[in-house]
Amino acid sequence: MEKMQSLEEFYRSKFNQIPENIRNGVGHFNVFTIDEYIGKSTKPVVYSRKDYFKITLIIGKNRIHYADKVIDIQKHALFFTNPQIPYKFEWIDDHKSGFFCVFTPAFFHHFGNLNDYEVFKPNAVPVFELTDEQLNDVTQIFRKMQAEIGSDYVHKYDLLRNLVFDLLHYTLKMKPASKAEKQQANASQRITHLFLELLERQFPIEDVRQRIHFRSPSEFAGQLSVHVNHLNRAVKEITEKTTSEIITERLLQEAKILLKHTEWNVSEIAYSLGFKEATHFNNFFKKNMQITPIRFREMV
């Protein structure tokens, strides 16, 4: 797997220049048409993580490689990506069209935590196929972004933040709110949020010397200074999954990414994921996937 692409590398690879003050502390935002972007010194898209957030409106047949999944787009869709999960696009036909915007977390400082939104969470499948009517609505939002970023209005970046949130909420309303989204903020939500944040801080794994340190509910409870039973009750209440199920799902996701997109051997992957022995990792993977890591790697 390629190393994480920085925002500077994104601009350098496609435009041979980097905007001034790109890391000036107030955050960065930009919006592009796919037609224009693809037309500039097109290079093969590599599967990798990026150190910025991105929202893409895809018009045309496309295959998205996201984490351990492959998702085919038949007509048009919205795709949300975050720095935790690697991905790449693979255009299936010659029609390549749409829009995308890129931004850093600092751009939304004091405006909310992007990771709180379901579309940016690592265990989500952040692809939403659109009807023709929805395509028109989303296209209008992107066109407003383009108009604003080219204007000299002094508060244009506040408007752009609002337009990004328009996209987020428009997408989230496409499906019923989950139980967690309907609930009022309470102690269970807070402890669950802290647990998920602590879990996610251990990823992505990008070096064979890197190793996660917390894999069991009791280890997370210790770090959060709560009793493990309290943590388990809170997580179950909010997510409708057990703490162990969430940890297992995230470990499996990272394991499949490493097996599919690196040349690390199974022992190296086992070590990075916190297993003392490769056999323990083999047993864990086979129990949950009904296939050995080696066999999984051979099949993908």
C-alpha cells in the first residue's frame, strides 16, 4: 500500500504547484470539477490514505476500492472519505464527470467534529447512489461552492462551511436516523464516543514497526478509567453492538487492508495488530472470516 498522500502532494501531482498558506492554521478548502481534474496530467490512481477529507460527486460508472470493499457505481453517487481509510477510484467507462471538494479538519474548527458524522466513520460504507432528482440537488450545492470560492465576499468561507454541512445533512436524511442519532446527549454517548475515539487513534497502521496497544474491552476501560461493565453497557446502548464486536470489526478491517494492499508477511501483520503470536492472529481471522489470512490474500 502506498504511503499516506498529503494535501501538498495532491496539489503537486495534479497542478504542479501548492497554494499559499495551505497550512496556515485556519484550515484549507477547495472545490474542483472532475472533468477539469482528470484532464490535468492524469496519472494512475493509487490505493492509499489521504491526510485530508474529501466529498466526491461521481457521475458515470465507477468502481471504488474502499478499505476491504469494492463498490460498483452504475450511474451517479456521493462518496465521503476520511484520513483513516485508504481508497482509490477506477473509472469503468469513458464518461468521467462530477465534482469534489477537499478540506482539512482545521477548516471546521469550532464548527463541529467531522468524525461525529456517520459518513466519515471508519466502519461506514460512505457511498450513496443518487436518483436523477438528487443528482440535480447535489450538483447545485457544488456549483454554489464553485461560485463562492471564486468570489471576493469577505465571509465566503463561512458560506462554504455551511454548504459542506448542507451536503452532509442532505445525505444523512436519505436513510432513517439510527438509534444513536435520535438519542439526547448523555453519559452513555460520551463514554462510547471516547471509546471509539481511543480505538480509532490506533489506526491507520502504515509501518511494520507500528503496533496497537489496546485490543480488549478491559484494556479500553482501564484507559478510560471506568469499569468494564459500565463501558460494555454504554457501548451496547448506543451502538447496539458489544464492545468486543466493535473491536473485532475494526481489527478485521485493518487486517484485510494489510493483507490485500501490503507485502507484509502474516507474522508482521499479527504483530502490528497486537497479537503475541502469528497463530493467535490466524485463529482470530479464521474464526471470524471462515478462511485463513493466507487464503484470503490469495483470493483478492
